[in-house]
Amino acid sequence: MLNFKSGIGIALLVAGATAAHAQQNTPINGTVQSRCIIQTDQPGIYGNPNAYTLSTTNTDGGSPPVIRVDVTLAAAYYLDITAPSAFSSAPSLPDVVTWAGDTTVKSMSDSTNMGGYETGKLETGYTDRYDLTATGSTWFETTSTATLGGSRAFPGGNYTALVTAACIAK
Amino acid sequence: MRKKLLLLLALGSWPSYSYSESIAPYWGTTGNVIADQSLNWSMGGVLPEPLGLDIQNVIYSYKIQKETGEWVTVHVQNENANGTGYIFRETDEWKPGTSTGMGINKVVPVGDLPRELWGPGSIDIEGNGSVYDANVIYTYKVTPCYDPQYDPNCPGYKVPTPNIVEVNLDDLYDVFDDENVDLERNKSIEQDDINLEENERKKKEEEEEAKRKYRLEKALGAADAASLFAENARIQQMNLVAAQNLQAYVIAGIPGGVYNDVVDLRDSKLPDAKTGLRNGLAQQLLHKQMVEMQYNLNTN
């Protein structure tokens, strides 16, 4: 009986101490809808004009991928598009692959304000940076060429490479 | 309570079902209006027929062909059919720096502009350049009840009333004023008309009766013909069987020799048969009785 009472007293004491130093974290949630939306308008296809080359050029039997970027807030984003520099999946290759790639503006919804995107882009390696100064849609086309070293033939199989596009808030 | 709820539910959903599908607005899209390199088109052959059509968007795309240093301005436009100027005009500036192969894809909302306002369309180019792979499409909305008389379910629909021409009765021909008309004669004609109708009715009935008889005769005739045909077939079959069993001649052996008369009648007195006498007498008596009976009947 004595033990039970003391037990309660300790419990009340602890509760009183807790009330004296009450603290609680209340979350504030929020969701930001990006004003820059990237989507694949057309996936690319590698053509195989010769044994040691894979190319997205139409004349080589390929088809370049097209990326569409919709911007609803002007002058708020950069767009970085990086051409492939490696296969994401491929058969085991007997030699080093040499890569070439480039991105260009294919089409736009506002030639007056987007017409300067191509001339104003910054090229760093395989990455082209565009300053998205206008609202609207812009279509970008990326070409990619992979050449196997020593003019060796690409082994038979499926090859996949990825073009990376990212909207970067200013 | 449950029935009331069901009734309320049915009443609540009633308007959606009573609204005919045929009068609901619908949306559509034209094909590419640019059929050739002229970059001009007329809206008459582009939009469908129904009234109440409003254009909502113009969607176009093309690629520019020009030198990089050139400044080219491209207008995609439609003339205002009810006035001067343009009902729609979108301008694209291709400044120096842009190059051949760059394209434009644009969706331009125009609100709901009635088709009557849309004149001929064109792509107009200013500067040293041209466009290719041009594509212009219109999206539209059709409201069938634009004309309330389109369907009885349309709001504002009015039941059509026949157009009755008003005639001045005074100008009409009045038979009573015609001196050349004998009204009594008209009566007889009316009577004749009634008789004529009766006669026609009777005539039709007679014709119908004759037709019925004719059809019956035809049917019986057909039945007789069928039975006759069957009888003939049966006779033919019998003849055929008989012909198979009947020989054309009889083969019989006749023994030769002399056949003598074997009857030997000897002369003697042949007495009268008494039974025959009695029989004859009885018949005579019977005959007399019969003859006398007729007299007895008369006397009675």
C-alpha cells in the first residue's frame, strides 16, 4: 500500500515537471508546383550506319529525342540538357566509346521571345544551358553519336543512353 | 420514407435525362487547312455545316527558312468577314540569330468567336524568308440549339404554326349569286353523289366477292388437277405393271384326235313338272291380288 502511494507521487511530480517545460513542434506543410515542366516529347533511336557507330541522326537511320519544356514563370529558370556520355545499358564492349552530342532548339511557342535561346545558350562539355526568359513551350532536340574505338564492331544487343534535362531555379 | 427518398432521387436526376443528347453541345477539330504551298485558305471548306459553330482555338506550327542574319516576320491570320482588318492575327518575329529549321508550335485561344466572323485565312511573311511544314488547325464548339427550332427540346422552341393565308370572303365566288347555277340541280347532283358512293361501295364488294370466288376456284382447280395427275400416274403405273406381266400370246398345247358326242337323248314322254305348275299358279294368284288391291284402295 505504501509503495502504491509513493508510486503515484512520483508520477505526479514528473507530470508537473513536464507541464512546466512544455514544448512541441508543429509542422507547416507546403507544396511548390514547379513552373518548369519537362517531358519527353519523342524518345530517340540510335541508327547503326556502320559497325562501329551509333547515331541518332536521321540520315544515319536514327531519330533524335525531343524534350519539351513548359515554363509558366519567365526568367526564373535555367534549363540544363546533357547529351549522353555513356550507355546506361549495353552489352560488354571490347573498347572505349567516343561520344559526341549537341542540343538545339527545335521549336517554340513564342519566336519573338524565345528566338534567342539557341544563340544565347552556354555549352559546357555535353551540357547546354538555356536561360528560359519567356513563358511558353520550347522543344529541344539532342543528337548523340557513339563511336567504338579501333573501329571495332559494336557487339549485337540493345543499347540505351540517357539525355538528362533539368530545370534549375535561378 | 424510402419511397420518398427514391422519388426525390429520381426527380433530382430527371433534368439530366430529359436533356436530349442530340442538342448537347459538342466539340471538334478541323484538319490541316493548308492544302498546298499557297498558304491561303477559305473557311467555307474547312468548317462543318451546322449553325451555332464557334471557333475556340487556332493551333498552328511551321518551320522557318531564312538566313541567320535576316529578320523575318510571319503572320498567321484570318480576315474579319464582317468588316475590315482581321478577326485573328498572330505574329511571330524571327530575329537575327534564329536559323533555318527552327519551328514554332502555338495554341492561340480566341474565345468563342462565331464562324460568321471568320474570313479567309493566310500565312503572310515579311522579310527574306519562307515557311514550310505549315499546319493550321481550328478547334470549335457547336451548339445545336443556337437555332431554337433545331429541336423541340431546345430552349425557346416554338411549335410551328401553319401559314394560313387570309382571304377576303367578299372576293370569293358565291354560288348563290351565280345566275347560271340551278340549285335544285345541285341537290340532285349531291344526291347522285351519295348514290355514287353507295354504288361504288357495292361495286367494290362485288368485285371482292368475285375475287374470292375466283381464288376459291383456282384453289379447287389446282386440287383437282393434282388428284387427276395422281390418278393418271397411278393408271400409268398399273399399265406398266400389267405390261410386264401380260404376254402378247398364249402358248397352249392342244391334243389332237376326235371328240365324239357323248350325250344320248332317247325319245320318251316328258311330263310337266308339278312344282312348276304350282309356282306359276301361285304367281298368278299373287298378281290378281295385287291388281285388286288398287281397287280396294280407291274404294277406301
